[in-house]
Amino acid sequence: MHHDDPAGPPVIITSTNRFGHDQAHPDEVLADPMELLAAWLPANDDELRPLMTLTTIGADGYPDSRSVLLSDHDERGITFHTDARTRKARELAADGRVSIVVAWVEHARQLTIAGDAEQVPAEEAAAVFRARSRYLQLLAWMNSSELAQLPRAERVARWEAFAAAHPEGELDAPPHWVGYRVRPRRLTFWRGDLEGPSNRVEYTRDADDDWTAVRLPG
Ligand SMILES: Cc1cc2nc3c(=O)[nH]c(=O)nc-3n(C[C@H](O)[C@H](O)[C@H](O)COP(=O)(O)O)c2cc1C
């Protein structure tokens, strides 16, 4: 499904900066910040997904960042999906430590996450694929490095041929489709304030799975 905005081009990546809702009393420290993460994020069944910046550790030791869609979330963590042949997948195989930023600029909110990424079972990843838009399903199938070398006209022709051969609703996840769940060890909630300074609450998980909170300047 395309979400056409008369003022702009059609949205094909289906990302959103929709904000869920905040806790009633932002100064109140929570026993479980995963509940606040769930409140800030849009619902899992919303086709429009939040965009996040995902940083992995490069083979050369440099941080390596890119945007990905946040696929879903639950009490265990958040998931994202990608192609097993990508650099991020190679990096994650070597080192699962990641850093993530989700920013809602219009709402003056930012969530940063440090955690560990682990692959999700294939059937879980396949279910997320089925919920992706037609465009993103085709992209997952057609996003090979071989195709990337071809001139645009040829890439478009191959895309059209593949789409014609695979009607909407019939595509399952390609073999290289892979999902990761990030289990947060640190969650930082940043809030802007029209009437005062911005403020952060940072939660860190300990070995017993309990969370400690500290309040930080913006
Ligand atoms: C709005 C937007 C959404 C994107 N969503 C994803 C995604 O969900 N999964 C993904 O693998 N790449 C996504 N990408 C592409 C990545 O940013 C990146 O170019 C690609 O995954 C290759 O990254 P790597 O070589 O660092 O592994 C998205 C890009 C943009 C701009």
C-alpha cells in the first residue's frame, strides 16, 4: 500500500516519525523502562515503522551507521530486518554489540539504546516479511550486488519482470532475509521541554535484570 501525499512523492519505504505516548509523570522513575519504550514507539501492527539509526562495529574498528526500519518490539527488545549478505550482517556475526537512535524531532523526543543483537528464528523473520509493503518485499528479493552493477534501465526492467512473475501476496521471504533482536542493556530517554531545559533519564540493566536510573542533563 502506498501512502500518497499530494504535496510530495509516494512514500515507498513506509517509515514514520509517529510518536506513541509518554508517561504521565516524566520525572517518575520506572521499574521497567521497556514499558516506556513500548509506550513511545508506535504499535507493532502499524504498517508505518519508525526509522532508527543502527550502529555496528566495523571490521576495521570504526563505528558503522545506517538507517533501518524498527520492525517490532516486545519486552525482550526491538527487532530489525535486513539482508544476510550486507555489511551489517557480517559485522553482527563478529560482534553483536550495537547502538541505536530513534529521534522524534517534532515531539522533542529521542531514545538511544545500547545492546546486543541476536538473530531471530527464521519463521519469526518470515512473518515480518509478510507484513512488509509490496515495494519492500520486492526490494528484499531484488537488492543483490549483481543487480546493483547494472545500469538503471536494466535494473528497472528486471524489477518489472520479477514483479510481473510474482503477483502481490505470493512472495515469501527470500533465503537471505534475516532478523535481529536487540536486547537493551542501556536505554536513554531524552525529552525536550518548551519551558525549560531538556532532560534525560538513563536506565542501565544489571546482571540480575534490574534497572538503575540516573537523571542526566540534555
Ligand atoms: C528510510 C530508510 C529505511 C531503510 N530501511 C532498511 C531496513 O529496514 N533494513 C535494511 O537492511 N536496510 C534499510 N535501509 C538501507 C540501509 O540504510 C543500508 O543502506 C543497507 O541496509 C546497507 O547497509 P550496510 O551495508 O551498512 O549493511 C533503509 C534506508 C533508508 C533510507
